[in-house]
Amino acid sequence: GQARLALTAGERPERIPLSFAQQRLWFISQLEGPSSTYNIPFALRLDGGIDREALGLALRDVIGRHEVLRTVFPTAEDGEPYQRVIELADLDWQLEYANVSSDELDGAVATATAREFDLTSEVPIQAALFEAGPDKQVLVIVMHHIAGDGWSTAPLARDLSTAYAARSEGKAPEWTPLPAQYADYALWQRELLGDEADPDSVIARQVTYWRKTLADIPEELELPFDRSRPAVASHIGHRVPLVVQADVHARLVEVARAEGVTTFMVLQAALAMTLSRLGAGTDIPIGSANAGRTDEALDELVGFFINTLVMRTDLSGDPTFREVLGRVREASLSALAHQEVPFERLVEELAPSRSMSRHPLFQVQLDLQNNTEAILDLPGVRAGGVAVAKTAAKFDLEVRVSEAFDEQGAPAGVWGSVVAAADLFDRETVEGLGERLVRVLGLLVADPRTRLSAVNVLGADERRRVLVDWNDTAADLGTVLVPELFAAQVGRTPDVVAVVGGDESVSYAELDARASRLAQYLVGQGIGAESLVGLCLPRGIDTVVAILATWKAGAGYLPIDPEYPAERIGFMLADSGAALTLTTEEILDDLPAGRNRFVALDGALVRMQLVAASAESPTVGVDPQSLAYVIYTSGSTGRPKGVAVTHKGLANYVSWAADAYRMNGGGGAPLHSSLAFDLTVTSVLVPLVTGSAVVASEAGGAEGLAELIREPGGFGLVKAVPAHLPLLVEMLDDAQVASSARTWVVGGEALQGGVVRDWLSRAPESVIVNEYGPTETVVGCCVFEISAGQEVG
């Protein structure tokens, strides 16, 4: 390998191609423009007298020694980039110098480290010396990643130390010539990998391996993000420290030795299991940097040699930590045996969906650093690190650690950091992720028999917060059921309008009387306690009458959308065992035949019987555990699934909602959705127990809702789905939106922040409540209220 690398300048082609690693960074720079994302910055405080002239000459010596530091990357006429090495004599480069005040120093360092390189015309290294007093100097060196990597910092510091020592004495440095330059490596890399058209070439064989290994890899890992991914990543990150104590480190080393794995493999397995328990699934791709210096001739060279390997961790089948270590060992050794193919080539070959918002193939990186330490030794000067203000995030999440050992070689801890994209995470979340990883690692190395399902990512305080503090929602709602709450409201406001349907309206007293007559009829038809009555009715007064009548008869109701296919209606009736179904003559013709009993409320005979029936409620008691209604969801398989709700559960929700949604102040609610959607439970029952009106729309949907909102007066409560809000903005003018309702309760699908912001900007006096809950929890179980002036993500 060394002989092949020792090429002379005369053997180089006229146009030197980029290495594969450089090619990807060049492509990113073309796509995003000049950026500091891939800068490698060093900021060093220099105590003592620094010879500024000697330092500048020494830096030029180092740039002269390493060709890659004086290389630019122009584009040929065919669109392909190439390396152009600038002779040192032709290079207009010098150490920048500035005298600044103490207050200006931090800002000057931040500006220098954030320098944006134009790779087509600027060499990829710059340096500046800032002096804020005789004994307060900071040296900033910024190298673009296209010219170096973490390993490069050691030879860079070593060569700069040698050159400065010589220049301080007025001499040029004397050092052994490098056996090769980075341009030679770029040529050698392509020669080594061979032609992909040759199936026996290294690159052809390894691409085949990776294509199989990474088949169907998750396009994007689901992490516990605080906000949605932007269209274009800012690459700004949060960095938090990561510390594993010496006792856990010692146990980690023991487990690694016992299981025949490396420290890195233990960390990878623990990280994968942590992410899985945070919701990332069981197929966890993690990227890792591999030094890529496969020849000793590269060891002393500054350059970008690192290659990235994708370590795919299989966590299927609820494995133990020991089993995961076995899987990780097998996958890692196999990956290392195929490490020559450049990551950039894999991205081209596997062609994942390219995005400017996320890293391809993986979004989590883990690096265990074991590079030779970079030591800058300048005669008469003591150098110390200075924190760099800006943290760049190349990935969603990056864990970077190194091991420490005491003088006897015993484990002394694992130290490092977690860097996460600020686009996606709050700093507090990143701190929590680091704490969880350390906690999980300690649990797993303490007992490698621990299964994935038993890994607890919550600390004691978090567990108490979730199970106790956040869940402390108990409220004394009393024992009064909804039928009783309605009866009490009839007594308080008998003459107030209860339901409006088209041009007709009925008062609370009239609604109660009509429901009692229908209840008497139902009892006469054999309906009683635990019976189920189907309601296949259009939105209107009769629908509300039928709900109340069913309860007065001691039965529960089954809402059926008349628009449902006959096959679905037939299934629901058969599956639920409904005793009879109330409907209309118009709908009756479309209902399934068979053993089902249908009663058309507008039939002549039924109307006569209802008129003749008593307006007194049947003397049927309602038990709290008896059936209030059965509602069918689509079910997880697509087959309708019936959910039974008790009167106690319904009273719990309705009593809470009446208070939480401020309906005791009146205002009414529109009935615009299907009765078979439990959204209508809130729209119908909450007004009826608070003395408000239910206003039914024949049209339904967004159009029907908009039609009701256009009527003057507005509502106290509107229950809708998030998609209604932007539609209503288009259908209504701003004044109508502003006066539409006091409280908007939305649920059933994701609520986007932009929709909320837009609505509240038009209706600042209203509040939006994001309500979530499976039907099994009685309409809703979790709410989040947003009002104008609140920050909305």
C-alpha cells in the first residue's frame, strides 16, 4: 500500500479528482452555498509572549507541508469538480491579527470560527490571532472538513509546534518529507476500489454487500422530537455533557470482555435500546466514523480520510442485552470487513429520498474517540482551550465519547457530549436524552439478561411526574347521570330554546315532552333496560328527541349514519343485537332487509301513536353501569368495532366538559357532523345540561358549519376536526371567524401549529382546545388549551 501511495507529482493526471468523502462535502457546498457547518475550529488561549511573525511563518510552513491545506476545488467545463493544488509561493495567505478589547474577544472568536469558505477559490484553512492585552491572546484556526478530520488535528498540532520552534530561532523547520499527499490518496482510493462494472472489483463486491445489508432501512428514525422537521436544516445544535462514572465504566469493560465485544459495541447496543424505548422502533441504524487510514503512510497526513459506516441494530423479538450484543458484534465485524466502499458512494447507490432537512441513511451518529491527542507545544507559551460558542449539528443526534483510565490503567469513566439539532430538540430534551442513555447503560451492564421490554428510560422523578403528578386529575363530579342533569335543566329553563332544526325550534319543556311520548312508545314495543335502539336519522330535532327517549325507556342508543353502505349498517345491527331502529320513511328504502326491525318516525301510524302517548316519563330507573350508547369505530383491521359506553362514564365526561369548555355561560353548539362520530356527543349533550341550544344543520360538514356560523350570535362551543379550521377561513370573512365561537374543541387528527396561529390571529377572543381520546375513553381523555398570545410550535 505504501509503495502505491508514494506517487510523484509527475505521475499525477492533469485534473486530480476529489476523494469520495470530499465529493460529498463539495456537493453539499454547491447545494447549500458557503457554510460553517463543516468547519473544524480550534480556539486556544496563549499565555506568555507569542512571536506573532514566527507564528505566521510557521502556519505557512504547515500549509506548505500538507498540500490539502492549499487546495481549492473548482469545477471543470463538464461540471465535475477537481483538486487544484496552489504552490506555496503563489499563495496569498497570512495569519490575520486583530487587537480587541476584553469585551469584544468572545464575539471576535465566534465570528472567526463561523467563517464560511468558498471552496472553489479559498484554501480550506484560515487562522487569526486576537490580542486583548499583553497576556490575553487567543489563536483561532479554522479548517474545513474537506481538508481534514479529527485524526488530522494531532499531526497538524505537531507540525505547527515544530515549525514555530524553528521560526522562533530564525530558521526554517527541518522535517522528514511526507511519504504521500492527500491528492495521491484520492488517486490511490479509486485505483484500490476498481471499476464497478467489474464484478470482482472491491467496490462492486462491497456495494453488493451494503445493498443487501441496508435493504428497507428506515428512511427516518422516529425520535422524541419537540417540533416538526423543517424543510431545510439550520445545522445549529445543542451540546450537553455526557458522563459515565468509573464504576459503570468498569462494569462496561467487564461485560465487553465477557461477551467478546468492544466498548463501542456495548455503547452502540445501549444507545439502540434506549432509542427504541423512546419510540424509535426495533430497526435502529446508527452511523459511526471509521478512521479510514488503512495505510501507515497516511498516519502523519492532514486530510479527510474518515469513512462512515452504517451500523444497523436489530432489536426485534424483545431480545436481552446479551442477545443484542451478539447481534451487534456480528453486524459490526461484517461492516468492518466491507469498510472500503465510501459512504458517499452508498448514498448514490441506494438512492434514499434526498432531503435538505435530514442526513441520508441514518440520523443518529455514535463515535468513540481514540485519536492521538493533539498537543500544541510552543516554546515559552502555555496553550489552553477556549470554548467555541457555536455548535454545529450534522445529524439529528450525535453521541461522541472517549474513555478515561487512571495511572494503573483501570477504567476511570467515559466522557463526552450529546449534540442534537436545535431545529428538532429543546436543550432540556437533549439533557434528558443524555441522562436516559447513562441510566440505561448502567442498568444493562449491571444485568445483561435485561430484555428490551424491561428497559425503563424514566428516572424516579420522571416516573412519579407521569404516573402521579400529571395523572392527578381526579375531580368531584358527583353521581348525577346525564338524563337527570337534563331533567334538572328542564325544571330550571322550561321555556328556553333547546334545539333548533331548520325553521323549527323546541323549548326544553317541549323537548322533554316529545322524548317522554317516544319513550312510552318504545316501552310499548318491548324496549327496556339494556335494550339497544338504533338511531338512523338525519340531523335535527328528532335525533335529539330519540336520544333522550331511548334513555327514558331504560335503553342505550346505537348511532347509525344514513350515508353508510347497507352492508355496514346490516353488520352493525346484527353485531350489536339492536332490538329496533328508529329512522324515516325516506331512509327506510335504503336500509338492509332481513330480521331487522325499523320504525319510521314520520310514518302516519307512528305519528298517531306518539300524539296519543303520555307526556309523562316512564318510571324506569337508570343504573350508572347500564348502557348509555354503543358507537362503532372502524377498528384496527378495518372491520367495524362496537364500543359500549356506560351512563357513569358519559356523566363523567359531560359534567367535566360543561365546566372545562365554559358552557355554563350558554351560547349553544352546532350539530353538523354524523351522529355516528362521537364528536357529536359533546355537541349535543353538553348544551342540553347547561341550558344552551343545539343548532342542527341539514348540510353537515364544513359547508353546513359555515352556514350556521354566518347566522348572527355565535356559539359557546364548536366541536370540529382540525381540517375544518382552514376551510372555514376560506368560507367566512374575518368578522364571522372572530365571532364564530367562544371555545373551539378540535380532535380526530393532528393539529398543525400554523393552523392554530392563523385562526387565533383572526379570532383572538376564542380559545382552541386540542382534544384527544379513543372512543373507549368516552370521547376524550387528554386536552391542551391554546389562546391568543401563547407561543405555538
